[in-house]
Amino acid sequence: MADTKKRNLIIDLIKTIAIFGVLVIHVGSGVLTQTEVSTFEWFSGLFWGSLVRASVPLFLMASGAVMLAPGKPLSLKKLYFHNISRIVVAMLVWGFGYKIYHLVVAGQLNPSMIWYSVKRLLLFDQEFHFYYIHMILLVYVFLPVTRIFAEKADKKLLEHALCLWLALAVVYPTLRAFSPFSLLSGLTGQWAINLTFASIGYGLLGYYLRQYPLSLPKGALCFGIGFVLTFGLTLGFSLSAGVLNELFLQGTSFGVCLLAVGIFSLAPFVKLSNFCGRAVTYLSKASFCIYLSHMFILYLLTSLGITASVLPAICSVPLISILVLFVCLVIYAVLSKIPVVNKWII
């Protein structure tokens, strides 16, 4: 393990917020998708879901803030044979574990189905939440390019790049769902930067905000407006349609982007005690393992009848998320003591 004194506590705090937010999103997803719109349960699910919706963007921003930092050496050999290779190995091992789990549950654990699952795994047909791993791999392979840009660009050029990213990856894709933008044809539909490549922009945004941080009032304003837009627009369009409208819950919606900026900017103003600082550092170290393993725990809890519906969602969503976090930390504590596994699997 790295010496905690060499770690950035603010980045660790952001990653801790992000990983707990991921748990809340997945614990509460059933409330949003399976509960009747306009009920108090659904409102509760939307409240928690909106509050933590910026979790994946926060992970990307934290990675950008660290990996794009000037003066941090990163050779191509280290990038591919240390950073990327470890992510790929962990993805394949855990992905295979999920494949086996689903085969066991379906009663289809036999050589032909195992071989079929391996082929699907190698074709990146993996567990749904592994989409973040695919995104971070793309961010990493672009690092030799983005690091040079970040190092050479002044503030004005960084802002120009981020404005282009904001327009084409956040604003335009959202507006495309509405008239008159929905009427545009031809190559205009290809102007938008899709979600996967938008992850690179989130990394650059994290680097920019670390170099040029927002003030406390501006950070709080971004957080407030981001939450109101995410919650309010999802509420309004969902009530109008009678079903959940997920457009404004997406990682590249304007509200979620502002929410991510707000949380990232507020983190430096949080004062942590020594105990809380150590806890945050430990959770940050464990975050990748938690991300990889938490769906196993949720599947197990669901099979035992423990879902967000056991209590009012306003209470059950955070409580079950804490339970999942605790179990995942136990898994991390065990795996982190096993040689090779602690370097390649978590």
C-alpha cells in the first residue's frame, strides 16, 4: 500500500463520495424503475438518485486531476504494463466471476455455457456496471495525448477546450431530445461527443478545477443548481410522461455535470479529523474493489429478500448502501492481504 502521507486527501474524499454514491444509485435503481411515478417512494428514490448521480463523473474527474498533474512521470511502458494491464486483468477476473454466478443461478453451469460465457466476456459483453471500466481504459490510452495538452495549455486554452467539450458532450446531446434540435439532420447528428469519449473531457475538467479551484460560494452554487436541475427536470418530465424519464440523470446531462463540479469544488473545504482522514484514505484505496464486487452483494441481498422495498426508500436506500459498503470492505480487507491478488485483482 502507498504511504498515506503521499496521498491527496481531497482526491481520496472525492473518490469516497463517488463510490458510496455508486452504491446508492444501484440500491435505489429499483425504486425508480419499479415504483409508480408520483408516489412518495418514487420521490424518495429520485431524491437519493439525483443527489449522487454525479458519482461516475467524479471518479473520472479525480483520475484526471491526478493523472494529468504536471511533473508526474508516466512512460508508455508503465501506462500499458502497469496501469492498463492491471485494470484489464481485474476486469476479466471479476467479469468471469459474474458470468459463473449467473450460470449457477440459472442452473446452466456446464462446459459449453462456460466456454460461451468466456467468449462473451472477451467480446466485452460483461456485467452492466463495468461500463465505467471501459471508459477509464479509454481515458488511460489517451493519457499520452491529454497529458501533453494539459502541460502546454494555459488557462485560456484549457477553458476553450472545456467549452467545446461542454457544448458538444453535455449541452448539445441533451438538447437533441427537444425541438428544434431534434429536427436537425445530416451530419449534425454526429457533432455530439458520445458518453464514452465524454469521459476524457471529465478528466480534463478535474485537472482544470484542481489547477484553478472555484470558491466556496461558486462551488455551492454549482452543487445547488446541479441538484435542482437533475431532480426537477427528471421529476417534471417523468410526471408528464407517467414513467421515468432518465435523460437528465445521464452522466453527460447539464445538471449532473454541474453537480459534479459542485461536489469536486466543495471537497477542499471539508475539514476532516485524523480519524476521518484515515477512514477516507482507506475507503479511497478500496474503491476499485468495492466497485467491482458490490453487485455480488446486491444480488445476494436481493435473493434474501433484502431490497430497498423492505423499508420506506427514504431510509432503506442509504441503510442498505451502508450495509453493502461494509461487506465490500470486508472483502477488500481479505483480498488486500493476498499476494498477487492485492496487486492485480483489486
